[in-house]
Amino acid sequence: RWSRILRPLLIVNIPEGRQIRRAFRNIRRTIPEIASVLILFLLVIFLFSMMFYKLFKDKGMTKVEGTPYFQNFFDSYWDLYVLVTTANSPDIMMPAYDQYAFYSIFFIVFEVVCVYIFMSIFLAVVYNNYRKNLKTEVKEAIQRKRNLIDQAFDMMKSDVFGREVIIQGDFNQLLKKAMPNKSEQYFKILWVVLDVDNNGYIDRQEFHNLPDLLNIKITEVKPNLFERCIPNIYRGKYS
């Protein structure tokens, strides 16, 4: 049973959890940037809590369930914090409203300031900072990929007529080691697509397209048993 709390770590650390790890990194980077707005928001609730506590503590009112109404500061803070989520609205307001109708003005002002103004500002700050960190994460990932591709190109490059290029033999050897289950036809297709100018070589710019090309799913049509064993009969005129 104690291991249940560790299960989220398994989800984050599995190879398929790359996007989850990226989201966690963005959240970790976003929290310090939104801390000032969050503290300001909690301070506003703090000020309203002091005001409500001083205003209602000696009125002798009780909540709907019979518990004391704003009798201590911590309960006042918690009730107003829950009111921000509108989970206890309008129940928390009704005892004061039943005694004096104008007391509802304080609750309306609180909801306008905290719910409609501060929550909108807080969500906007969270969204903007998370989007900024996500863009930074994507740019860093793209730059890391380009650097790795450049390193691979520098290890495989050959000098042909003063140009740094990759020849087809080295290209096929790389793909055979990286994808041993793929056929020669698959490697040939990749080469034809990458060799845009059809000069028999792949330069650095063309080699940068290889990772994107590998993400495209290509289905290979393999010959069946009869085509492999008796190709003449299978491809014959009357077959």
C-alpha cells in the first residue's frame, strides 16, 4: 500500500512520459514567476478576512449548519478562500443577509474584486508564463536536435569536390545500425527524398530533414510466401 504514492513517479519516468516530464518542467519554471501575483491575491483575501472578522464576530450569527459565523480569523480566512471558488456561495452570505440586507454589499464587493478581477489576472499571468516557458522548452529541444544532427553529420561527412557531404554508402550503414529491421528499399526511399537536388550526395541542410522524415510512417509491402518461393509461377501470365 505504501508504494501507491510512488506510482506517479513511474508515469513520469517511463519513456512514453516525455510530454508529462515536459509539463512538469514548465510548471516548475512557471511557479516562481507567478509567486508575486499569488502572494498578492492571498494578501487581498487576508485583508478581507480581517474586515469580515471584525465586522461579524460579535453579531451572534451562526451558519446554516449551526456553526459560529466568522468567530475567529482562520475560519474567516478559510470561508473567504472557499468563497473565491463559489463553492459556498451564497450560503456563507445568507446569515448576514437575513440580519441586515446591506451586509450583502461586502460579499458582493469581495466577489467582484477576488473572483472577477484577481482570478482573471492570476489565470492570465499563469497562462502567459506557461506559454512562454513552453516556447522556450520547444526552442531548446529543436536546438538540441539540430546540434545532435550536426554532430552526426560531422562524424559521417566526406569531402567531395571541396564540399562536405554524406555519401550513400555511409548513409545506408548508419540506418542499418539504427534500424536493423528496415529493408534496403526503405533506406533507398529515404535517400531519394533527402537528396533534393539529385546529385548523389546529401549536404548538411538536407541531412537536417532526416529526423522529421523518420517520424513519417511508411508501410512496406513485403512479398508473400508464394512470391518468394516460386516467383516465376506467381508472376506468370495465367496466375
